[in-house]
Amino acid sequence: MGFTVGAHSARHLRRILRTFLTRWDMAGLTDDAELALTELVANVVQHVPGRHCTLLILRRPDGLRVEVADEHAGCPRPVRPECRGEELDEGGRGLLLVEAVTDRWGTVPLPGGKTVWFECDV
């Protein structure tokens, strides 16, 4: 599904994700997967001109994979707190949350953009 996302889009996308997880009998993954999806969508809203992305939600034999693709070439990296100037800065920690609540995550550079993905195991 392709979307142009805004400040309130994550709420609707979380609902879609929750529906899939419930139907797939993976409701135990909901909280972590919703948090990770919210962070990826927030990155699109903040960093991608035009705020357009494509969302892919995949059922895997051992869990879930979510992919968010966009047309911004820069691949994100988590910003470690020890590398930041201000300890109380709000930005730059989203991917640390994704890393903390998922089993795996990564980026795939694409011509003219990238895909950021995460996986949660049941």
C-alpha cells in the first residue's frame, strides 16, 4: 500500500497492523510491532520530502516482517545517546526503540530510495 503520511497517519496504520496480527493469531506481537511501525512512519514524516511511503506487512512462518519504503536516499542509523550533544534531545532515538523491541531490523538501499524493515518473531 502506498501512502502520503502525516502526523496522524501512524494511528491508522497501527490499526491495520493490529487487524492483521489478530487474524494471524500473533496478537502477542502487537505492542512491539506497533511501536516499531510508529517510529518508521515518524521518520518518513520528518525526513522524506513529500512524505510518501509504501507499507508492506508480511506474515512469516515464525512471525512478522514490516517494510516501509520511501524515495529518500539516506539510510537511517540509530543515534546512540552517548554520541548526542544534549542528553534530553527528543530526536534521533526512534531507531534505538525499533532495535530494542524487534528481533531484527535493517535497511535496503534502492535506486532512488530505500526500504527500512523490521521483524518480530512469535
